[in-house]
Amino acid sequence: MHDWLAAQTMARPDGVALVIDDTTFTFRALNERVAGFAARLAAAGTQRGGVLGILLPNRLEAALAVYAAARLGVTLALLNTRLTPAELDGQIARAACSLLVCDSETLGVALELNGAPPMVCVDPVDRPPVIRLDQLPADTVENYRAGTITLDDPFAIMFTSGTSGTPRGALLTYGAIFASAMGSAYRIGVLPHDRWLCVLPLYHVGGVSILLRSCLYGTAVDLWRRFEPDAILQRLYAAPVTLISLVPTMLYRLLERHDPATPPCALRLALLGGAATPPDLAERAAHLGWPVATTYGLTEAASQVATALPEDVRRKPGSVGKPLIFSQVRVVDESGRDQAPGMYGEIIVGGPTLMQGYLGDMPLERAPDGDAWFATGDIGYLDADGDLWVVQRRSDLIISGGENIYPSEIEQVVRAHPAVADAAVIGVPSPEWGQQVGAVLVLRDATVHIDDILAFCRTRLAGYKLPRIVRVVDELPRTASGKLQRAGLRELLGEGETGRQGERGGGGDRERGRYGDKNNNAPRTGSLQEGI
Amino acid sequence: MHDWLAAQTMARPDGVALVIDDTTFTFRALNERVAGFAARLAAAGTQRGGVLGILLPNRLEAALAVYAAARLGVTLALLNTRLTPAELDGQIARAACSLLVCDSETLGVALELNGAPPMVCVDPVDRPPVIRLDQLPADTVENYRAGTITLDDPFAIMFTSGTSGTPRGALLTYGAIFASAMGSAYRIGVLPHDRWLCVLPLYHVGGVSILLRSCLYGTAVDLWRRFEPDAILQRLYAAPVTLISLVPTMLYRLLERHDPATPPCALRLALLGGAATPPDLAERAAHLGWPVATTYGLTEAASQVATALPEDVRRKPGSVGKPLIFSQVRVVDESGRDQAPGMYGEIIVGGPTLMQGYLGDMPLERAPDGDAWFATGDIGYLDADGDLWVVQRRSDLIISGGENIYPSEIEQVVRAHPAVADAAVIGVPSPEWGQQVGAVLVLRDATVHIDDILAFCRTRLAGYKLPRIVRVVDELPRTASGKLQRAGLRELLGEGETGRQGERGGGGDRERGRYGDKNNNAPRTGSLQEGI
């Protein structure tokens, strides 16, 4: 098949493809830019079949690189710009990148790399040995005005690790993205005049999938460099944005600034994922008239697996709904047997959106019927209607004295106390119990006594679930995508991770203001967002 | 993959799947009905790999049969209920049907067949040797609650012949329908609450494709037995119908009865195809606020190939827009070379929606690059923007004294005369010229003299294009799908076809009132609608 940008340039040449920094590109114009970009990267020595490392924030050239990959016949390694040089070195080596694309912002980190491949800078900055893209010839541009792909071709390597563990490179094919785009369209709809605001980083599947699916749909992407609540809100009210993908923290911050009387009138859906949506946030958004669709997704399944439409969210806040068509979700016990409705178990997913496998691993195992399944490590249940509820990332499960404790359950109780604004719960090592419950609280009322809160919990939770260690902070440590940073929580509760290679610390209230803070000094961590 | 109804029953069990005769079926309920229907057909001896003949009007059981095919592992032969027994005999033999499904309405014709396979009647009518469906056991229903298919599996044989020639059986795979559904969704959009009113017969690709694509989308079909303008209009105003497929004549009749002040408020798109849309009809509909999308489609490409959105129609009434994504359209000269923009040529189409081939023929030839192309026989051109204009079905082209004459051009001029309500032009054999122009007119003002009309034409058309034979009728003969019946026109102009085997005559003003006339005695012909 034609590569998707080329195909859409034939199907809808004058449709709006991309809006960035108030510049609008039609598919035809974007296609022309991509052809030039690809020609220059080819001149830099990009080889068909190779891997192209992309270390860019959300900017035009990052989008061009995503589309150019099919023209160049390369696999992308979409690298997190927040990583340390040591972390990047590891990922670049594992992905076997033969060229690295950076800009003036990421150049500093790039120059700190050991054993980096040849590097190209998309900004006109002279820092040998980095090559300036604008000084490369584009004389082969005719070769890059269209390309062909198959659905089995690899599209990108995306490193993912949830909120802990070593990042692993998930290899996604064009077929997985294609199936995901279709499943998403058939669940949440698509309209010719759709315009999807993308503020998630393109190195997360929830970001890059917006680019690719909008290209297939022939619809527009409104690409933003970072999440600035006031600017995003203004955009939602001023421009015909019909769709937006958000992590819960982003929605929370928008609603904080939001005039309840008037939700953005063009917005037909806000896709909420990347972390579990607190039911009260979903309820509040629905109450304010925001059309929120909660979703469960993961990098390994090219983003969305299940999605609840706004009407479902209103009916069942907290659920992520039913699987997309052709996606499959099961909840199994430790022997791999399906759990009865309502019973907790591990969520396993299948279907055509699954990755080929992790880099360096064998491809995903296939069951005798030919279906591949991926064990997510997440805990959840299916209710009697077949709607999925995600209870906990398995890596966050606390096991205390042999009892399973789900932090989300404790967090919900603690948050219900009127003096508590926010709360996070993790397991803290205990010689006696294996793990004990530790809680980090953000208080609404600083005069409250912790014992009051514990007494409140005692009437609502079994004894073994009660927090044993409590810390109060001004703000919870979260990743750029709004997920709790478990490493930061552990540090706050006395279990530092400073010895972990390549990390510069672990969050805490130093994270404050990282959204929208251009020059923020928030620590880099290896944690990546799971897909939206 | 799971068959699509089974997949959607998992993904959206409580979504509305089908509304018929004011009964509403969710996907779950429909799936249950399909399972029972399939079990009974299996009990009647349906064999996996066989061909199931369907001779039904638009009714619940026709829809059940469409979904049951995947469960039974059979290919459908969707038979035109307007055919003569002799025509049906030929098609049933060519398709090698091993079972024929009829109802009380088609039973009479079925009993007239020679060499018919075993027959099942979906109504409780006792007419041995026809088997009553309700007397077959459904005890194997568990085996038919879900099925699996591949995209290479054959879905149906659809007989097509445009408006002339011998019908040929186009073999469509599930993959062609799948690609068509996707291409259509990405062009005209899809929304979770969509409801598509289907009044086209399910034995035409424009009808059956509505069932299948809505199933993939998880959206509702509002299935109608026949086109009754008043009832359809009432439905459009009373029910949340968002989409409707119409042939131009149907739209014309709706607009005749339509209150211009208020287009149906839920309707987001009326897909207009099956025959060329007169530009003035498109303009009138747009003026009245109807969101009309003109389309070019054909059975051999599983329906839509190109579609112009309402905004395009307003800008360029008469064009059918650009190809759907991954569909390909070229206009070539007689040597197969691409014509320059604006130059007439034969329309050839390619892409993943193409049929596998005609029954009894070789599969479609593939070019050296692996692409298959289908020569439509239709004449058209691509304008400088890449928009397609369909000028004429090739079979309708008049060649007079070596000059190509496009009936549509003459028709447009004749219709522009104030006394002319409608006009059709065909070639009439001429010993001297090969063919001459014949015109059949419907007059608005019966007092006008034909010479006035010819004088009007003379100032607007080259001499060789002027009608030489003229007939006046009360209504033009049209097929059920609104296409001109060329056979009927030829008869009116003195070139009878009564000798043609299996036909009972040829139309003319006896056609009047066939829409909505339950007991109409309109002649059956072999003409089938091309896809919408």
C-alpha cells in the first residue's frame, strides 16, 4: 500500500493535516515538507532497513520524521527527551540506531552521549560533529514524494516500563497502528472536520498514534509542544478542536481553571488515559459537561484497548468500558484461567494492535488457535456487562503478610477525608510483613491531625490495609504524563533509589510546576507513559 | 478474525444494530437471532464451502442471512427479486447454489424455477418441496453464536451488468468489504450514534454494504422494504437517522415532497450514487440544506470508489470527488495511457476494495507492480484538482458517423428547455450512421411543439448531436434503483427487445408508480444497480 501520507495526499490533498505554532499544513503541503526532510536525512546516510533515533520535543520536524520513516524505509526509535545521557545510551545501543536526530534543545544531552551514532540537528546550530539538517542537500526529493509499506513493516520502537523497571523496546508494526486507528474510529467516531489536539509527547504511543491515525482519517492534528493549561484552554475555546487526548492530571488542571458554565463547544470527545482516572474526576468532568471518554491502553497494544464513551462514563465512572472491535481483553487468575465477573485478576490483551514483541526478545507467543496474548501485569476485573475496571498496575500491588492490598483502594478512602486533597499509597519494605502500607498525603487543611485521618480510615478499612507510614507533601511526584512516580514516593517514605544507575533523583515536590515550565529542572526518570 | 457481528457483540453488545418494522435489535439480540437462523439453515443441509442463494426482499431474514453466512462458512448469492425465473435459473446455476432461501413473496417465482436446488421458505407457508424454516431444528445453535473468517474468504456473489448486457457474478471477499467500510468511514465519517437508513435492496452492493459496514462500526441500520417517499420522509423527520443512501431519483422524489424550510435535523449525510447525479439536482438539494455527498461506485469495487463531501458538492455540483483513501482512480485512453486533466477517457479503478473477479473468469489481472486494476467501461475525466467527473457509462455511448456522442450532454441541453421536465437519450441503429440520437421526453407543458425544442437544441448542440427520433412519455422507464432502463428506452424508440430470452418486456410508462407500489406489475429486467 502507499504510505499513509502519500495516500491521503491523493485522497484529500487540500484537507488540513497539521496545525503547529499557528502554521497550517494541508496534506499536500505536509507531503512536500516530508519529501524534503526525507531527502536530507537520506543525504545524511540513512540506510533502508536501519533504525533512526528521534530525540525531539513536539515540533514540526518530529512530525516530519514520523511520516518520513516510511519513505526512507527505516524504523523509528522514538526517544524520551527527559532521559539522562546514560539512559539514552542504553536505548540507542539496544535499538541499534544508525542516525540520531536532535534539535537545539536536545543537542546538549546528545553531545553527552557515549558511542552515539552520527547526529543531525534540525536547528541551524553549528556544533561539530553534529550535522546541520539545513546544510544537507535535498536534490533527491523526487524519490521521497511517496513510498510504499506493508502492514508487516516495523514502524517504531517505543521504550516502555510503566512506572518502574527497566524500559523495554516495544516493536510496533504499521499493521498494529492501522488496526488501532480503525478500532478507535469505530468506537469514538471520526468526522471529516475533526481536529485532534495533541499535547502528549510524540515519543509516547498516545502522542504518535494521534499523528498516524489522523493521517489515515484525513483529519487535522493540532500539535503542541507542551501542556500549558491556560494556553490549551484558550485553544479549546478559540479553535475548532473536536478531540483531545489527556492524562487525568491534565484534565484535572484544565477543570481547575475551567468556567463550569461553558464547556468548549466544538469538543466532541476528550480521551482520558495513560493512568487510571479517579472516578470523582470523571464524574466532575461529566457534571461540567465535558465529553470524557476513559480508556485503557498500553504501548504494547499501540494505545487504546478499551474505551468507555461519555455516556458510559456517566453511568459507570471509573470503568474503561469494553474492548475496541477486534481487540480482546481477558482477566485471568494465576493459572491463566478466566476469572468470573467481578473477580480481580491479571488483564491480558489480544488482537491485531499488539506489538510484534520486545526488542531482543522472541516475538509474542501465540496460543494454539493462532492468537497472541500479552500479559499486561495490570490487575482488574470485568463486570457482568463485560466492562473493564482497572484496579492496579501489578507492579504497584502491595503484599503484606500474604494479603494482597490494592493501593488504589486505600487511596480512595484516604482521599474521601475532607482534609485530604490528594493521596498516594505504596508498599514499604518491612522485615516482619514483607511490605507495609505507606501513604503520602497532600492536605487541604493543614491543621488536621494525621491521627484523625487514620481514625477515619480505621472505620473503613481492614486493619492490615491501614497506612503505617505517613508523609505530608505539597504535591505528589508525577511523571510528565501524570502518572504517580512510585520511585519518588518510595524516596519520600525513606526508601531512596539514588543508587539506581542513570537516575538523578526521584521526584517529590521538586516536580511542582513541571507542566508548562519551559526551563523546569524536574529530574529525569526512566518512567514512560503507557499508551492512551 | 471473529466474524463481524460476533466481534461487535463483544465490543458493543447493547448498541442498536438494526431497526426494522419498528422492532429494534441490539447487537446481542441480533447475534442471537443469527445463531438460530444459521442453525436452522445448517439443519436444512447447508454445507461449509457451499453457495447459499438468497431470494428475499429487504426483511429481517435477509439481514440474518447476510450475517449467518460467516457462521455457516458459505458464500452468498444475493439474487435480484425482480428477475424472471429464466434469469434466476441462469444465475443460480452459474453460482452453483446448493440451497435457495425464499419467502412467501418470492416463493411463486422460486417454484417456477427449473433445476432449482433445495429451497427454504422463511415464512410459514406449506408448499412442498419447499422446506419451512420454522420447522427446522435449531438445536445446534451453540455452534453458531460466533464464527471466524479471514479477509480472503469470499463473502458474496453479486450479479451486475450496469444497464445492459448479460449479468456477471462479481465475487467479493470480506477483505474488499472491510476496506470499503474503512475507506467510507474515513471519508464521510462515522459516529457512535449513527443510524443508516437502508432502502436500497440488499441484493445490490449499495444496500448490503450498509449492513456490513454498520456492523463493523457498531452503528445502527434502519432497514426498509421499499422506497415510499412519504414514509421515508416521515422517518427522516421523526427518527434519529443520520445517514441515508439514495439513488438520484429517490432524492428527487423526496425533494418534491419536501418542505424547503426544514431539512431533517439529524441527517448528517445523504450518500447519492448508483447513477450519475444531475448537477441541478445536487444544487437544488444543497440549496435546500440537504447534506448531499455524491459518489461513484460499482459492484466490482464493493461500492464507493470516490465520494464528494457536501461542501465539495456545493462547490462543484456534478463531480463525484476524489477517491477514498487507498482506492485508486485513473482515466486512460484506448492504449491505457493516463489522460491529461480534463480529457475524457475510460475510468479504471484499483485498490483493496476490488472484487476477486467475475464468476467463471480468471481473477483480475495484476500489473507488474502487483496492483490489480478494473476497467469500468465508464467514461469520465479528472479535473486539475484530481476530482472525478463521470460523463457516461461506456455502454451508453452513442457513436454516430464515427463521432462519440455522450447522451448526458444532450439530455442536459434538452432538460434546460422550460417545457421539458425530464429527458433520456440513447443511440438508435441507423444503416447510414451506425447510430443516431434518439430522445424520450417528459413534458412539463404538453402544448409545446417538438420543433420548438429541437430549435432550442440547434442553437446549443452540433448538428450531429441533434435528436433524430423523439418520443414523449408520461414517465421515463427506470430500474428499481433509479437508473434509466436503456432497454425500455430502446423499445419506446422502436427497437424492441421482446425477443430477448427471459425478459417480459421493457418498461416504458408502465413503470409509473413502481416505487412504493407493493403490487406493481413493472416488468422484470436483468438490469442491476451498480454500487453506491
